[in-house]
Amino acid sequence: MGLGPLAALTGAPQVPAAGPAAVAPAPAAAGRTFASVFSHAFQAVNGLQLGANAAAQQLATGGGTDLATAVIAAEKANLSLQLAVEVRNRVVSGYQQLMQMQV
């Protein structure tokens, strides 16, 4: 099982599903900070949202988009937004747990 959809969202390279022993740790990406990874991911989500809006507008105005294409674009945008919200929730939860730790 590869990480195709997730890799498109995060910009991470795809890793073949050959088992845990075959996966080597990836070297750190040069110049990629924590903030830049999230910024890139949210820009990708925004791009999917804008694409879904354009497809819906073309469908409503009788443009060259068919119903299936518009629905697929809207669902991709919806799923990517749900994933981004869940990742944000996990990051915020982790931060809150770190702040509650006693030193």
C-alpha cells in the first residue's frame, strides 16, 4: 500500500509497500521546515478547493465539465480538507500535551 494520495498532499516521496524491513528512513529534506511543510500542504488543499469550485461553476454555467468530473473534484477537495483538519487537530493536541508536561 503506497502513500499516493497523502504524498500528493504533503509532497512526500512515495514508499513502496514491501514491509517494514524494506523501508529505510528518508534523509531530511534540505530547507524544509515544519512550517513550510504545513504551508505547502495547505496550499495544495486550497488548490483542490479552488479546482472544485471552478468545476462546479463550469457545470452550473453549461461549460465543458460533466457531472462526474465535478463530483469527483468536489469529493477530492472535501477529503483533502478533512485530512488537513485532522492533521491540524493532532498537531494542536500534541502541542497541548507538551505544554501540560511538568518539567
